[in-house]
Amino acid sequence: MSSPFSLPPSPVPRFLPLFLVALGARLGTVALGALLATTPPHIEPPFDPDVAAVNARLTSAVTRPIEPWYRWDGRWVANVALNGYGGASDRGGRLGVAFMPAAPFALALGDAVGLNPYWFALTVVNLAGAAGASVFARVAARQLNDAAAGWGALALLLTFPTAFFFSAPYNESFGLLFTALALSAWQVNRPAAAGLSAACGSLARLTGPALGVAALVDWLGTRERAKLPRALALALGSFGGLALFCGYLWWAVGDPLAGLKSQAAWGRPELSWKNLLLAVRSIYDPVVPHWGEAAVVFAAALLGVRAWAKRGAFWGVIVLVPVAQMFLSGTFLSAHRVILAALPAFIELADLLRTNPARRFAVAVAFGAIQFVLLNRYLHWQFAG
């Protein structure tokens, strides 16, 4: 018989067990990547004198074991850290402005304190990814009032097909960490912490302002004065972080919108209503079809609508803004990576699957199998997101 003075068990699992599991996933992914990179095909990108210095540092004896993780955008992150936004370029031009500053800052910080910047940044992004996933699991458990559902949401996030980017020197880990911290602060009504986390999130991903949009839409729906400070803090933080980066680009390269304009190099057209049609057309692109990414976007849209209906506008809009961004960009290129920012979608998926553990396990296994394929592609210079 329980004591009449005993407290009910908390629905929120402790951080440390979550962190250890998430960190194990991150370290396991790094180790698996290092192993897969040794298998054929062995593809070398064409020589480019503009990135020769970056390549030379990455292929030195010290960093060679982790060089495969610095592929695709990872090379650009290293390029920006070494040459700054004004100097980062390759044969396509000065496109370093397309990359948000969180990950380049991690490399630059490692270099500034006298450590190997590539090992330092890879360590930091994996720690950030593990911490972010752990905070997110607690957010999910608190939202669903169910500790097991929090663990389920963690499993779905860690096995998601593009979750290996949380182990790569990209901005995804920082986006995950700061978005999760902002959501956690929102749940317990801590405006200052929510705003600061949102600002940092907007320095990691262009999807960061989704938090501010969600906060304002949510408050406009209720007009509760007591909730206004929280909504304003989140909006000011998320928009302020993006404004800070644009201001820096203005100082560094003379154009605050240089990052957005550079997206044309990746086949994204200028902003237009026609982009909605172009995005749909990209599903059937004869060169690189994006049907897989499109499936992820449409599934996320449905989960976003469900989140809005069941948990309020705030949670739904956070999912729907990245979905809208993909349509407005005119292509579903990398959509399955961008959707990693739509964290409430994973909460909804965990909620849908929590009464059927076998089905949840099957979904996680399917996710993991696709992730293995995409990870192998990434490490062999084949596009994976």
C-alpha cells in the first residue's frame, strides 16, 4: 500500500539517462560513419584551388579519421570558419554566406583556443545533438504527460532517416538543442530563457523564426495578457537572432540578404507565388527527383495540423512554418533534413504510436534502415540531404 503522502511519479524522465542513450547513438553513428567511409566506392571531388587549404587541413594525419564527416555542407562550414563569410568560396562563387554561423563558430572557437578545430567541432556538435535530443524527449513527455511517450519520441527522432546529421559538423545539432531549450522554457513559462534559446536557434537554422511566428499566432488566438511576455520574448528572440546574422552579413559582405540570394546556387528560385508549383514539380525532377523528401513534407504537414488541433496553434505552427518554407523555396531539395526542425511532428508521431509498441518499433527500424542508406551516401560524396 502506498503512503497517502507519496507523490505520483513524474511523467518527465530524468535528463541523464536520456542523455546517455542519445550520446551513445551519436558516438555510434560517428563510429559507423568512420567504418563505412573505408568501403567502396572511393570518390574524390574534383580539385578546386579555392578550397585546397581546407582540404589540406582535413586530410592531414590528425584529422584524416574524421575527414569523411566534413563532406558536402561540412566542407562549407570548415571553409567559412577558415576564411570568414567574406572569403569563403569555391568554383561556384562566394557561397559561404548561405550557411548560418553556429557551426562555423564552433570550428573557429576550437582554433582560437589552440585545439584542433575539426575534432573540437565534431565533438561539440555530437554533445549538442545528444543534449538537444534529451531535452526534446523531456518536452515530449511533459506535453503528452507520459514518460514512456517521451522515450518513444526520442527513439523516433534518433532513428529518423536524416538524424545522422546530428553527428555531422552541420547546424542541425545546434538547431535541435536551442529549439528544444526554447520549447522547454515555453512549457514552464520562462520568457527570458525561451527568448535567449530562440535567438541562438535562429543563428543555427533559417527555420528558427518559426518559434516567433508560432508564439505570436498562439497569443493572437487567446489574447491572454499573462501569456504576452512569453510570446513577445520568443518572438523577439527568434527574429532578433536572424536580424543579428543579417546585420553581420551587411558588415562582412555589404548585403544583409546575401544568404538568401545565394540559395539560387542550389536551384532555389527568387521568391514568387510560382514557387508553390515549382516545388510540386521538383517531385518529378528528371535529374534528381524529390519524391522521398516530398513524402516527408506532406507527412509533416498532416502532423502539424494534428498538433494544432490537439495541442494548440503554437505547436502546430512550429511544424507548418518549415513546411511552408519548403514550398516557398520552389524545391523539396533537402526537405527531409529541414523537417528535423519541426520537432512537434515527432511528438505527434510518438503520440500516434504510443498505444502500439510493436508498430512504433517497426517504424523506428524502417527509419533506421533508411538512415543507414543515406549515411552511406553522405560519406561517399553522394547527395543525402
